[in-house]
Amino acid sequence: MSQNILEMRGITKTFPGVKALSNVNLAVQRGEVHAICGENGAGKSTLMKVLSGVYPHGTYDGQIVYNGEEVAFRNLRDSEAKGIVIIHQELALSPYLSIAENIFLNNERRGAGGLIDWNQTNFQAAALLKRVGLRENPTTKVNQLGVGKQQLVEIAKALSKEVKLLILDEPTAALNDEDSDHLLELILSLREEGITSIIISHKLNEIKKVADTVTVIRDGKTIETIAKNDVTE
């Protein structure tokens, strides 16, 4: 099995009048935390949307190889079926549903007759919340949580989908220092479980703390990929 869980080769993505990505290459090793950094508008989020199927196969040029096979994702459901889950900067939780309902939305735990098994739903949600360090009751409405805890619910939701490659787009942008530290420690603990993470961040001190490898993107091009020991702020 290849050392790399992911290879993106020659990725080019054009919008009307703008070339957002130009021949970008990215290789992510299995079980590492890989940071992508660059200025606003450099193409970081666009690259991850290509990877996850938000921009479907056929709307970009280049090749994506995941777990040793070339993939052609048409949408998020395709990529999630392979264990790739992206958490966007704008969280996608429904505020008026419970934590458990959000975790298993479109992935419901069903019992006899196809009806939702709420006991199983809440039991499994509680176990996932424990993994991400939350003690909230799974029946708590999401709008009762601060943004830091909502971010953790998003990660619990990703874990429910048996995530193998977790993509976090500026996950600490709206968090205070305490919530940021907790999230970064969680990313490191997920690495110990064998989960590969890609983190997009402007915060170089955070990148230094968690990333094994850093790829720099500038003006839609890959500039350099650097090992952790060679990185300084």
C-alpha cells in the first residue's frame, strides 16, 4: 500500500475570467496532519472543494488518487462514502435540531420498520461526543452551544461517517484560545487513531504545533511542501 493516502496531480480549476488553481500538486501521507497555508484567495479552499466533490469531476483538470485508486467524485456524498469528510469554515449544523439529530442527519440510525431508533441514535451520539471531549446531552439543541462546541459536534459527525481523511478549513478562525487549544489537541489525538487530517490555517503558530508537513499555495500554484522540522513561523 502506498505511503500516501492522497495525491492530487496537476489540478487546474478555472472560473469565468479567473484561473483559481494552476497545475497544483499535493501529496498527503497516511496518518499525518498536513497543513495548507497561503494568503486569502490563494486557492486553498478551492483545492479542497475539488477534492471533496463540491466542484465535481469534469469541472477541473487533473487527477485525484485516493488510497491507491483514481477517483472521480460527483458530489460530497461520493467523497464521504470513501471516508473523506470536509468541515467548512461556515459550520453546516441545523441550529434547531439536537446534537444527535445533527450528527446522524442523512445518516439516520433506523430500527424495525425503517423508523428512527432514538435510543440507538442518542447512545451512539453520546459515545461520539465522548471521543471529541464533549459532555453535553445528545438531545441538547445545537443553538444552545457556543461555536467551539459546535465545531466539535461537526467532528463527531465526521467520525460517525467513519472518516479516514478529515479536512478542516480554518477550524479555529472563530474560536477563542481555549477552544482552539482543545481542537488542536483533538486533531493530534485523531492522528494517534490513524485518521489523516488536512488543516487550512493562517495561524502559523497552530500549524507549527500540529502539522507534520506544510504545503504553501500562492496565486493558485503550489510553491513548496516542507517537513515539520524545517518549518519556522
